Amino acid sequence: MIITSIFEVTGLTKDDDIKRVKGTVYDTPHVGAVAFEVTPERTLMFLKHPEGTTVDREAISRALASVGEFRLA
């Protein structure tokens, strides 16, 4: 079964930035898909992964920082 983990990301609002982040985060272990919801109030990142696995928050943070000034909230 596939489940979704949701993270809020700061500094991420532009389509070009989302494309860069998406590719980098996708390469993080256990991540099967990445999607975003951007509103004026916040940006949410949805990560699909197999049930029983944990998405490494630190690995996600490093992936975000590697492509810009993006951080997990």
C-alpha cells in the first residue's frame, strides 16, 4: 500500500523552483512521487511512499537546501 506524508515548505512559490525541488526530493530514499499545493498562505509538499517506510526528514531538508533557500516548516 502507498501512503502520503505531507510537509510544509517555506520559500517555495515559483513553478521553476518547484520543478527543481521535485526532481531532487524524488531522488530521496523511499519517495515514489512528489506533488505540491501552493496557496497564498503556504506551500504543502505531498510525498508518496510505501506503507511501513519512513521518509527521512533530514534527507528531505538537505535535498531542499541543495537547490535553493527552501526549508521544511
